[in-house]
Amino acid sequence: MAEQGKELPGYVQREFEEFLQCGRLEHGFLRVRCESCHAEHLVAFSCKRRGFCPSCGARRMAESAALLVDEVLPEQPMRQWVLSFPFQLRFLFGVVCGKGRNPTLRLWPAIF
């Protein structure tokens, strides 16, 4: 991009710089000590971003999935299912549905 005279936006640069520092002890850490055995471990700080960092993005995804499963979904009745197909099958179903056929009626017994 530098050859074209363009730069990345500031927020992208900051996100990438924080990703490079994520999980590295030289950029900050916390010392954790077990009270019973007195063993110590160093835990590096994380960037807590989701743009570039796969570990922080995965942690955030797991936390939000756990929140949905534990607190949201059990409380609310299910009203809708969304079924997604690969692009090639979507076009095929579009043609089949255009001819007056409903492919979901055939798929319903296979799903349940």
C-alpha cells in the first residue's frame, strides 16, 4: 500500500500492533502464586482484540457462545431455525423452488 501512497487506517495499525504484543511476557505480565504449594506462574497480558488475534478472538467467541447456551437459550422458547446451504446447492434449490417444488419438505424428515 505504501507504493500506492496509501496507508492503513489508524485503528487497523493499533489493532495489529496490539496483536504483536499479545501474550508476550516482555510487554507485561501478572505473577500468579498458589497459596498451598507456593508455585508461581507468569501470565502474559492479552490484547483482548478480535481483529487479528486468533487466541483472543477464539476466547471471545467461546465466551459469547457460553453466554447464549447458559443464559439466553434456556430462557427463551425456540421460534426459528436457520438452515444454510453451500452456494452451489442454493442455486439448485432456487431453480427447484421456482418450478413449484419445495425442497424443505423433503429435508424436514432427514433433519428431525
